[in-house]
Amino acid sequence: MADKDIVILAIESSCDETAAAVVKNGREVLSNVISSQIALHTLYGGVVPEIASRKHIEKINQVIEEALSQAGVGLDDITAVGVTCGPGLVGALLVGVAEAKAISYARKLPLVGVHHIEGHISANYIENKDLEPPFLCLVVSGGHTHLVRVLDYGKYEILGRTRDDAAGEAFDKVARAIGLGYPGGPKIEAAAGNGNPDAISFPQAKVRDHPYDFSFSGVKSAVLNYINGCRMKNQDFVPEDIAASFQKAVVEVLTAHAMLAAQESGTRKLAIAGGVASNGALRGAMQAACKKRGIEFYHPSPILCTDNAAMIGTAAYYEYLAGTRHGWDLNAIPNLRLGERL
Ligand code: KG4
Ligand code: ZN
């Protein structure tokens, strides 16, 4: 490690993945370790917050040690500790925040709290070495659906957001309704591959006077009504057709709003981020729509779309360069807003 290298140890524990990574100079991922709790939460059909926190406590030291060892570094090589401090499940976040504080206190390292969505957006920098702000980013995760203008590193303007369910949440709820289980996104995508996207016409909601906002509760209810209708008529329904038609409705609305925002803001660069950004149909539709308009399209690899700590390391690096330092009073903030300074 050269003296001038900035090496971040990053920690992420906002939901159901315990993750740690080592990131050098912002965009070089030396390790990215993720311990997923998915198998555990599948038993309950969704994330159980108390179980998530307990599992984070069990795993976090092991995951950090693994991240350091895979990167071939020790704590002496680390410049600063970055950690997700919100938004997310408060008990889950607290595990990562307490751990990060303990390491930085013990090793006298600067502490940098990171917004989880800033992490998701920053995942785009890792594999796209030429990507620099300004650009537009569609953030689609289990808890958030935002159309964000990235004005500069750490500077965001939210153009649109969901009024109800997040896109990922809609995938999860529809998957549960058609019997696919948790986690819904990948299961819907797999089922949709064997279904007809034109079998059922599901609604694509618009929010009046807010063309960049989203609403997914309508499509979710339409799926539930469709299933109930079939049951009342004693008809079988085809889960694969529902999955494909639902996915099509969501993908089309996400793509249309993103294109409208790109066009009206005159952006030439568009990125996607968050767990739903690993969806092949969404990536394909965005890629095609961008190509048609001469917009450069960016997306992280699927493993960097879902929760991970490498993205937190990249975000922490730019925050570190901008002078962000947090004290021992850094807290877990479950409803932290993007761009809110602590
Ligand atoms: O970003 P993420 O890992 O965690 C949050 O910050 O919320 O996103 C998780 C969400 C879940 O709702 C999951 O169902 C969805 O991303 N997801 C997908 C896919 N993979 C994960 N949705 C659609 N297609 C996928 N392939
Ligand atoms: Zn996330």
C-alpha cells in the first residue's frame, strides 16, 4: 500500500446482509464480503428485524476479519472506517455503527457515516471508472424508489419518489401473493422468464402533476384482485404469466419516468442502482431506451446492486475527500434523508 493511498474499511448492516469491504482510492475493491441472512428470513416470508440484529452481532467480526484477510491488509493499512448509518432497520444499523465506532476509537481512525442510498448510487463508480457527476440515477431498492439528480459527489436533488410502496417491496408482496416466497425480486424474475408478459394488463400508475413520482400500490392490488377473481371463479391462474405481466408493468413505468426526467433535465448519463437494478428486464429496457435517445447507460453488476459494503466504501471515500468526519455521537438513523448532513 503506497503512503498516499486512501484505504477504507466499510461496514453495511442496514437490513439482512452483514457486509464488510476494503476499498482503495474509491474505486478499487480489494474485498467485498457479504453474509446473507436470506435463508433464515425465508422461513418467515420476510425480514424479521429482531432476528436480523441478532444475526448481525453474531457475524460482524467474522465478516470484517474475512474482508481484511481477502484484501491482504491489516487495520494498520486502513485510512478511515465507513459505515451505513441510515436509513434502514434501527437495530440492524446499530450493530454496524457500534462496530465502526469501536474500531475507529481503538485504532484512532476517522469515522465516516454513510447514507445507504448514497452507497447504492456510488456502486456505479466501481466498474465505470469514467463515470463522474452530474448524472441521473434511478434508485430502486426494497425500501426506496427515487429518481435522483447526482449534482456532484455527495450532492443530490430528488426529482421523484414513490408515494407508497417501493419497487422492490411490490416485487416482494406480489411474489408472496402468487406463492413464490421471499425474496420476491429474483423469484419473480425467474418465473417471468417462463411466462407471457402480455397475458394480463396491469395498471401503470401516474401521480397527477408529479410526472417523476411513482405509485406501486395500484399494481400490487390489481394482482391481488386478479388472483381473488380467479379463485372465486374456481379458475387456475398461471403464476408465471402474472409474474411476467407484473414485471412488465413495473419495468415500463420505471423506464418511462426515468426517460422523461432524462429528457427534461437534458442529461446525457443515466445510471440505475439498488436491488431491483439487478433485474434483467429492467436493465434491458433501460439500455434500449437510453440507446434510442443517445444517453449513456450505467449499471453496477448484480452483486453490487443488492446490499454490499463495497458501495459504502466508495461513498465513504468521496465523503472522506469532502472532509466528512463523524464523532462518537454518530447514531443509527432509520429514516435518514438523502443529502441530510449529520
Ligand atoms: O437494495 P436492496 O438489496 O436492499 C434495500 O436497500 O432495500 O434491495 C432489495 C430489494 C428486494 O425488494 C428484492 O426483492 C429486490 O431488491 N430485488 C429484485 C431483484 N433482486 C433483488 N427485484 C427485481 N428483480 C431482481 N432480480
Ligand atoms: Zn439497499
